[in-house]
Amino acid sequence: MNKMIVANLVHRPIRSLISIVAIALEVTLILLIVGLSVGMLTDARDRQAGIGADVIVQPPNSSFIQGLSSAPVPIKVGDIIRRLPHVAQVSPVITMVSTVGTVEVIYGIDLKSFEALGSPFRYIEGGPFQTAQDVLVDDYFARAQHAKVGDTITILNHKFRIAGIVEHGKGARKFLPITTLQEINGSQGKASVFYVKLDDPASSDEVVKEVRSVPGMEQYAVRSMREYLSMMTPANYPGLSSFIDVVIWISLIIGFIVIFQAMYTAVMERTREIGILKSLGASKFYIVNVILRETVLLAIAGILVGIIFSLIAREGIHHRLPTLNVIVNLEWILKATGIAVVGAIAGALYPAYKAAQKDPIDALAYE
């Protein structure tokens, strides 16, 4: 049977190739688009973890998504938090979203307190801010934009000189002096978020309670960094889970339609062949088995091509656009494989049923 199946596919190379490419496209669509969505979220989570804080304090009614809240509370709130037990360092940060070219969050930082949260910035080129019009950028941004120290870039419609290129992984990709960003958005003396470093990370839950017990701060969004990072999942980002579901359904429909068309046409073209098999004693189950095996073989070939193409495309994207993180992991490879196989089998069921129902006498007389 296996030799016959392979022979049937080789006998119609164009149709088989089209089916394989369509399934590969289905797999690639899932792995790259979902991988890009999850990768960007994972990258944001890793950069938050890289700051080194143990507790994060945000103003009342703030979204946990960075940048959606700009600078609504006085920076002096940090002084109140500093006086609490176990608090070793507090760094106020003001954030603004830039939508020029790409959506990104710009950080305005107090360099000394920000570096005290974890390890200091590792400068690949240049050094710290020298003036209020200086900016620090990470190495991924510098590589993507071919930027170097001394270059002038535009941020939020203002010109800034690149003072230093730092290693990626500490919150944002662009850092301005906090007073500069406060002035740009008219929020002098205010901050969007306070990162808190403790003398013992194990005290984070205790400090969270202490902050919430401060009069006037009962409604503040106070979380341990562990809890905050655990919230950064597709399910918690508005629309992201729905977007992934739409991509999966579109991919499933592509696989279903292509396989249905290919197998239905193949069944119609092989009417005499099916009649000969039935006249030799082949059962309905045997005919269905042949059609489904051909389908699975096409699906496997398409899946392998799709995975290989996705891995190559991931490396190409990362090389061309270092700031974009595409995650192609085993979990999503298995999911994409399952989706492709289900779509292919679903598309082949009716053609297989149609073939099994053919009358051998009519099939043998078919021209």
C-alpha cells in the first residue's frame, strides 16, 4: 500500500507540490506570526526582569502594560516608599509611548538610582548622560539602525545625541534623563512607576502590604516583580489571545481548503483505479485508508518544509531587525503540527468517503 501511495503522489508532482507548499504556508503562518507576538511579549518580560527590582509600584488604576500610564503622581511618593522597612533603593521612572516607526516605550530615568536596582549599565560604546539632550540606546537598537555614539536621533519630535550604547535587557531600548522626559510631556516632578529594590527579595510580599497600608496609597497598584512578570502572558494582553486564535483558524481553513480540493480532484481522476481496487476485493475501509495516508504524507512533508522555512525566516528577521524577537519553540511546533494534520485530515474526509462509496462496476466503466 505504501508504495502505491508514494507512486500516486509522484505521478501528480505539481498537485502534490502545491499541497505541500500550502501546508508549509499554514505552518509558517502560525509559527512566525504567533512566534512574533509571543516573542515580543517575552522580550518585554525579560527586559522588565533585567531591571533588577523586587517590587513595582504604579499609580491607582494603572494598567500593568508599560507605557499606557504616563506620569500621574508626584515623584515625592518615592521618598515615602524609601522610608519603609526592607527598602534599599527606589527609582522613579517616567514612561512615554512613541509610535513613530514602531510602537515603543521610552524611559526617563534617574541614572544613579536606576543602576542601583541591579547591575549598572554595561556600556558597549560611549558612556552616561553628559547633558539633558543625551540619550542611551541599547545594542539591538543601535545595530538595527546602524547608530553609533555621537549620532543624532529624533525621539518624540526632539533631537538627542547618543551618549552611550548599552547592553540590552534593562527595561527599555531608549533612555532619557528623567527631567528631560518630564519636560517633554509636561509632567515636571511626576513619575509613572517606581521600581523598588529590597535588602532581601524574600520580603517582597511584606513590603507590598506595607506600601498599601500607607495612608493615601491604598489604591496604588503594588506588586512583587514576580507577580508582575507572571501577568505578562498573552491571556492578559487585550486582544492578543483573540489575535492568535484568528491566525490559527485562518491557517486551519487554508489547510482544509487546499487538501479538500487536491484530494477531491485526485479521487475524481482515479475513479477507474478505485474501481480496480474494489473489484480485487478492496474494502471501503481500505479505500479510505489509502486516501487518508496520502493526506497524512502530504501533511508531514508540508509540516517539515514549514518548520524549516520558519527557522530560516526567524534568523533572517533577527539579523535584519534585531529588536524583533520571534520565538519558534517546541510547544508551538507541536501545536502547529497538530493544527496542520487536523486541517488536512478534515479536508480529506469527504473525498475519502466519496471514493469509498463508488460502485466498482460504474468505476470500471468510467472514461
